[in-house]
Amino acid sequence: MTPRVYHWVREDVSQTSDAAPVRQREGMRREKNSSLLGCLAILWVAAMMLAPSACTGGETPGQKLQFAVMTYNHSLRWGNLQAAAAYLKADKREEWLKRRRRLMETVNLLDYELVDVRHLEMTSLDAEVTVTFTWSTKTSNIVETTSILQTWKYLDEEKRWELEGQKEIEREIPLESESIEGEL
């Protein structure tokens, strides 16, 4: 059902009677505003035509990389290993899941920070991402920090990013251990 839009229009008041409603006595009458209604209908149709293109398919590889990196590392942080494994090659997922489940039995991931994201070349669809994880073992309350270098590759046919590999590049020694080692 189309909503009715009205506006008040000035009219000649010399021919109105005393019994006429107040607005008519003041020289006003109500008239349907079809031009405003038409404009609103055109705007609504245009918005509906543009909405699907804004929601799907318009992402650049850079935006897809950002989403993949955030989803993978967030999934790791919260122990959602199945979601994280979706970013690995299919033939490596099962082995990765086994190793990661064993690791998660002894380690608590407390936080992560994306430190650096860079494409290896301007035209390349390969990227390196540096992530710093804060963690502790389940048997200790000592918080440790480890930086990981992740290598990502864009699969053009599938239009998605895949994690090719990761390696530890730096581990900070907790302050307590540093001071103890310095005294020994």
C-alpha cells in the first residue's frame, strides 16, 4: 500500500462560508502531493538496485586479506581451530588440527596483535603478516610474547587468501626470567 502524502495549499478564501473548517477559512486546503511521492519511489528503487552490489562481490584482494588475517588469528585466539583451519591448504588441515589441539592442551593464548601487513611486491598477490601473540602455559602464570611471520597467498581462481606458512621470528623473555638469568 502506498502511503498518502498531503501538503497544505493556499486558496481563495472569498468564497468560503463561516461553517468551513478553520484551515479553509484561513485560505488553506489539503491536496495530495504526487510529485513528492514520485521522488520517494524513485529513490527507493535506486537504493534497492544499488544495495546488492555494495554488499557482495566488490571486495578487493587487500580487503579480503584483511578479513582473512583477522578471522584466522581471532579464531586461533579463541580456540576455534576449525574456523582457523579453513585458511590452510586442504591436504594440511588434519595434521595441523592434530598438532594445534595438542598445543592448546598446554598453552593459553591470551591476546594477539597484528603488527605489520605487507605485500611482497606492489603487483604481487603474496603477503607477509607479522602477528604478536601473548600467551602462557596452563601450568604457569608467566606471560610470554612471541612474534610470528605468516605468509599468505591469494588464490585467484577461488578469490580467497590462504595461509602458506608461519614461523616464529622473536620470543621475548619475561622480565622475571631476565633478572634471574642476570644474577646467575
